[in-house]
Amino acid sequence: MTPNRFVRKIETLGRIRIPIKIQRALSISKFDEVEIYVDEASIILQKYTPTCVFCGKNTNIILYKEKYICEACREQLATVKRN
């Protein structure tokens, strides 16, 4: 993506609209989740990619009881014996 500068005002409800050019460049669609965090004096906004709650991988992920788990960790959990 070529560097672009956009200036937007914060709306009365505290919202900022993301320019369509940025949405398209990052493949962000309507209702997609985005991740927002602060790095020193900057606000970082990126498309959210779910990761496994145990190992942090982001491939072969399923949602189970509101937690994301990868296939490898699911297989390991299946072999755990109860006390």
C-alpha cells in the first residue's frame, strides 16, 4: 500500500470512519472485526485475525465456547487424561 495521509474528525459518539481506500487495501469488509491498540503515542488499527488461545497460531482455527482453538491443540486436548 502506498503511504497516504487521511485526516478525519472524531464524531460525537467517539467514532472515526475508515476511508474506503484503506478498507480496500486491507481487505476490510462491512462487519469485519478490527484490532485497536496503542504503541507509544500511536494508535494502531489492523484487521483482526483470531489466534489459538493456547499456542497463538492462526491456522485451522475453530471457535469453541467463545475461545479460538487450533487443530493441533484440539488434538492434544483430546489426549489429556482427567485426574
